[in-house]
Amino acid sequence: EAQVTQNPRYLITVTGKKLTVTCSQNMNHEYMSWYRQDPGLGLRQIYYSMNVEVTDKGDVPEGYKVSRKEKRNFPLILESPSPNQTSLYFCATIIRASGGSSYEQYFGPGTRLTVT
Amino acid sequence: AQSVSQHNHHVILSEAASLELGCNYSYGGTVNLFWYVQYPGQHLQLLLKYFSGDPLVKGIKGFEAEFIKSKFSFNLRKPSVQWSDTAEYFCAVKRGSQGNLIFGKGTKLSVKP
């Protein structure tokens, strides 16, 4: 079964304490992405990766880092979390739609992060 | 900058009412269009998508959407909503061959039983 998994699902932490949210996919997809979802703002892209060792900034990259050392994993790193990073985070992978040149994304279950 | 606009923040309907949620985008080139649904406490699920061809797209759970290129719109419709349709709905646009999806801010739908 095609899956995008995230860990942890819930996390409460304090300002300044480094944390990593993991994302893993079992579909061998090249493209992976991180979003944050905030009330009234929809989903905003943080970082994305087109392939191993290829990452790029999305719309709201400040305060975040990512790495893509292997195809299946795309961790999101908060070196020094702040309260404004309290949010719901989604990892996603993109696949080519069957028979076409277009794509669709599949989302992980989400990680709810609270920074106090 | 390219954007996706969803006109309604919160829509409240009674069961069996008809639904139309608006979505407009500002990109003029080739686009792929999506509607996602997020039920309370869950992650996003793909409801339907448009790549090319027939502009009227049918999705899961009785939803459909119509792509009107001249209006840059991709409105979501359902003729008769159910209480279980209570969720947040997101329109998204993917531009050309790029991998990024741009999301609207979402529309919350509350269906009263």
C-alpha cells in the first residue's frame, strides 16, 4: 500500500529546543514536499525536493531546514523552534498521473507541533 | 504573483442543499487543478482533479468541478450535501511542469443535519 508516514504525529516542545519531524514514503517517488497549515492561511509550502540531494525553498522556508540523503526520507528540521512555528505540518509526495504528463500529490497524516 | 482564491471562508448548509464552492486562480498558462478535502482531524484527501479534456470533472462522493478557462475558475459542486460532507475544502493549482502546488486558503463547510 502506498504510504506517506510522518513522525511524530503530535509534539509539544519549548522555544529553542531543536527538533526533527520525519517523513518517509514507500513509493520511490522523486518529489517530496513540506507544508504548514494554519487557520485562514491554507497550506503554504516550506521546502521541496526534486530528488536526492536536491532541495529548494518554498514560500515560507524561514526557520526550517530539510535534507534529502535518500529518496524515501525527507526530514524537516527546526534548529531553534519559536512559537510562531506552532502549526500543523504535512509532508507530501508527488507522482505522475497514469497515462498523462500531469501529477498529483499524496499527503502524510500530519504532525501537530506546539512550541511554547 | 500567482495565487489561488477561494471566495468563501465558511459555508453553512442544511442537508440536501446544493453546494458550490468558488475557486479562481491567477496563472495564465497550462495548469492542473485539484480539490482536496480535509475531514476534522485528518489529512488532506484528493477529491478530484483536472488535467485536460472534458472541463467537467467528476470526483468521489458525488462531487464534481467545472474548469472554465476564460474565467480562470474551477468551482466545486455537489447537488445534495450530507452531514458527512462537513470538512474543509482546498482548491490547488499546479503550474505547467513545475512540481509546486499552490493552495487556496480553504473553505470550511458545515452541514446541519
